Amino acid sequence: MLGLLEKDLRLTLTRKQTLVIFFVLALIMGMSMDGSFIVAYLTMLATILAVGTISYDEFDNGFAFLMTLPFSRKTYVTEKYLFSLLLAAAAWCVGAILFCIGSGIRHDAASLTDELPMLLAILPVMYLTAAIMIPLQLKYGAEKSRIVLLIFFGVIAILVFGSKRIFEGSNALAELTKALEGTSSAVVLLALVAGCALITFVSYLWSARIMEKKEF
């Protein structure tokens, strides 16, 4: 497991120039922009980079070599989820630090306290990207998975806007919004983390099944 984590970290660090550019952009945005965009930006970027290591493993029939090494296919899948979480958490911490520095420069001390629940919610929400992308990339490969991902989010967008139109003008949506407003941030955050954990667990089982059936 540690060897796989080191491999993926080294693969990620091969994009040094890209990482420096993104970090400079994040630094500029952190100093100039209000809100928690900087934290979400870095966390999402780290998640995409982590999942992108699968493409490196696939390159030039790399899977055929990797699977000859002394680890199971399930261990490989577990490492991808763990590496994505570690990289996303590290990026979240960097983003939070930049957010605090930016708030200090703008003399906006109350900003961090007010936005802390939203900042904490960013990590599980962004990690869902990995939970969606990992099984798709293992199943369809890098190119096809992008198309499937676009279709997936397109279907979600249609369902969201369709539901909004259905419930528009009814009291159900207003009552639900009112009930959520009365719920504490801690309860909402715990429910969000639990929901994301459940989706990730299902995603992990699916990825493990895909990897077990995969032929190289």
C-alpha cells in the first residue's frame, strides 16, 4: 500500500510546472477573492489530479506490469480512494490557510467563523468527484469516462431542474427549505458526511468488482 501511495505521489509531482501555476493562481485568488472558492478550487483540483494517476497506470499497457507486483487488485482500488482522500485533504488544508490569510489581509475576521461549516462541507462534497470518477475510469478508460461523466452530470442537471419545475408553486419545497433553515449546521454537516461516506462505499464496492473482472 505504501509503495502504491509513493508511486502515485511521484506521478503527481511529475506535473511540477502545472502544480506551480495552479498554486500561484490559487494564491492570487485567495488574496483577492471573498468566500470559500479558493478552498473548493484546490480541493477539486487535487481530487482530479489524484484520479488522473489511473491514466498513468493505464499508459503503455502499464496495468499488465502493475498486476504482476505483490499486491491484490482490491488493494490497488483501496489505494486510489485513500490517495484521493489524502491529496484532497492536503489541498483543503492549504486552501483553508490561504483563506485565513486572505481574510486577515482584508481585515475580515468574522468571515472564517461564518463560513466554517461551508468550508468543512467542501471536502466530502468534492471527494464525491473521486467516488464517481474512479469506477468510471476503471470501467471505460480515461477518454470514454469523460463522456460518461458529462452524460451523468447532464442527467443530474435535468433531474434537478425538472424537480424544481414540478415543485414550483407548491408548498412542499417551501416547507422543506424552512425545515432545513431551522436545522443546525452541525446536523447538516454530519448528514452530508454520512451521505457522502455511503456513496463512496458503494463506489468502492463497484470499483473493486470492476477491477476483479478486468483483463490485461
